[in-house]
Amino acid sequence: MEIREKPARVKILIVDDKENNLISMESLLWNEGYNIVKARSGKEALKILLTDFDFTLILMDVEMPDLNGFETAAMIYGRERLRHIPIIFITAHSYGDENLYKGYRTGAVDYIYKPIQPNLLRAKVMVFADLYRKNHLLMAQEQKLIAINRNLEIEIKDRIASEAKVNELNKQLLQNINTLELTNRELDRFAFMASHDLQEPIRKIRIFSNRIAEKYYDQIGDEGKLYIDKMQLACSRMQSLIGDILAFSKISVSKDSLELSDMNRLIDEVVSEMELPIQEKKAVVSIGKLPPVYVNPVLIKSLFQNLISNSLKYSRNDVSPEIRISGGIDKRYKLNDQQADSPKYYRIYVQDNGIGFDQQYAEQIFTMFTRLHVNTEYTGTGIGLAICKKIVEEHSGYISAKSEINKGTTFTISLPADFPEHLNKV
């Protein structure tokens, strides 16, 4: 009879000095089957954690008397056995970069802003809950593997096991390794699965809110109309976020998918498909002569669609957008101290005249969910440039950005000139 591991019990500590906030967050998570523990101050949270430290996640308000959220987090992570617990800060304030970095330095993994969006809270908690369960299974399997190895060493040392027994144990060892590798692949697919499952409830919310708007719009008053509009806008943003996460999780390049492609033709197709937003912005897109490159055409089109969309989004209000796409060859590659006859990389430049950004953030912009401009004028999920980076790296290439505030940005894409025999190992 096979013995199955019991699912790990997910326990969440909610820390907030306001009772109504504790009750509100508890009610939002209650139906998910989590074990909720509440603390009304940083000191009470620390007292709980002295004896109870097997929490899956801590949701903690930043603004609290005596000990604020940052100070409490620093004291929590000062204890070795508590450092594994992720902390999400709950805050009503939009902190500057320095305060955000302060929160991350104390150990925070994320922020949720008030007023709390229920679906966003549930989605983020669900991610950590599922990761906790999967990690629990991984640790259990690791212990089993350690036990198998220990038994194998004892049997070999004592020369008791027969050759057949040793072979059988080795086979079992390989099976366990394969199981661990499979579990790791499942974790890689987790973002895809979680995002896919979140789409259905979002679709239903949009459908029913549309029905309410159509049937009762003239009866619910201005305040009701405002709430419906906000709900539909939130659903739209959530669907965009889920779509981007799905796109990111599915990016993968195999040798079989690479074709020697006419880059000018691919980019012309992208510009043609984006004709409406380009016209709306009164933008001019110019494309120079580009070399043919071994690429996955579908993903490369997605790369340039994201880069052009980025240039259109962050254009200046008083200047018509100009986007220039050009190519070049890198001959700085040497072979046996002699200049190589053929280039190692082709360069493709995407240059715009938009609002730009401070160059110190040139690496940060390619990180998931990173947005340098947070005001509502610039919508988005903060995943587009992360998708670009992953697409280029899957082609064994590199992407970088050079920018200056109010003087535009230039993205440099470096792709192997020859067929990449070892993908992602250039």
C-alpha cells in the first residue's frame, strides 16, 4: 500500500493594529481553508513567533504604533529559524524608492496597497501557499532520498547486500532523482498553472458586472456606476497581468524552432499589426536594413511588439513619437589574437525619443513587475520588458538599455550571428 504525504497545513500570520483590518483580511482568506493567526501589534507578533514558527506567510501592516512593520520584520529575520517565512507588507502609502528598498532589505517579498483588492490578495497568498506545499513535498522526498543513500552506504560498507540488491538500490536512487527533477519542472510550470486557473473567475466577474451595468445602470446611481466602472477596470488589469504571466511562463526556444529569418519582414509584420496604436500616437517607425538571423519567428515578433509598445506608451506628450530600428555587426570578437572574419553577434537597435529614464535603473527595468513610472497615465503590468529579456536569452543573446530622461531610450539586442549550437550557453 502506497503511503502518501499529507498536504502541509498552510498557516498565515496577519499583523495589523486595527481590528477591522484583521477581520477584513481574515474574511477574505477564510474560505480558502488556511489557518489564520492574528496579531494586533509588532510585539504581539514577535511573542507568537517565539513559540510558533511554522508559518507559511506573514501579512503585515507597515504603519503600526511602537514597532512599525519594517522594524518588526527586521527583528523577525534576526532569528535564524524565522528567516524562511516570506513577508508581504500591507500599506496605504506609495513609498519612494528608498523606503521600498528598505522594506525589501528587511526581507519583504512584496507589497499590497490599500484599499486591498480581494482577488489580488487571494492570488498572491495562493502562490505562496502552493509553493509552501510543494516545498514541503520536496523536503519530504529529500529526506527519503537521504535515507536511501544512508541505507546504501551501510549495505556497501558491511558487504551484506548482493550485487543485485545494490543495482536495485541504484535504480531506486535514480528514480528518486527523476522524481525530484520532475517536481522542479512542476514548480517551473506553477506560474503558468496558477495564472491559467485565475482567468476563469476574472472572466465571470467581468461577465456579471457587464450584465449589471447593462440591466441596472440607470437605477444604481452615480456611486454604483463608479463602483462598477472600477470593478471592470480592475478585472481588465488583472486579465492583462495574468496574460503576461502566461506569456512569460510559456517562453521557450528549442533548436528545431529556429529559422534563418528575414528580420525586416518580421518587423514589418509587427508594424502592420500595430497600425492602429501607431496611428493613434501619430508615431513614425523607420526600419533600416537588418541581417538575417536564426530565430524563433513567433517569439521575435513578440519581442519587437513589446519594445514598440513600450516606446509608444512612454512617449512625450508634446512630441510625436519617433522609433528607429537599425542593425549593426559586432566585430570585436577575436580568434587566436586575430580579428575574426565573421561576427559573433548581430546587433539590433530600437531607439525612441520618449520620456526615457535614469540610467541607474537600466538593469532594474528588465525585472518582473518592475515599473519606474507608477502614475496612472502609464498603464501596464511591469512584465513586458521581462518577457523581452527572456526571449533574447532563450536565443542565447543579450539585451540592454541606454537612456536619458526626456531624451529617449535605445534598446540593444545582441543575437548570435551563427546557429546557436548550445542555446543559453554562449
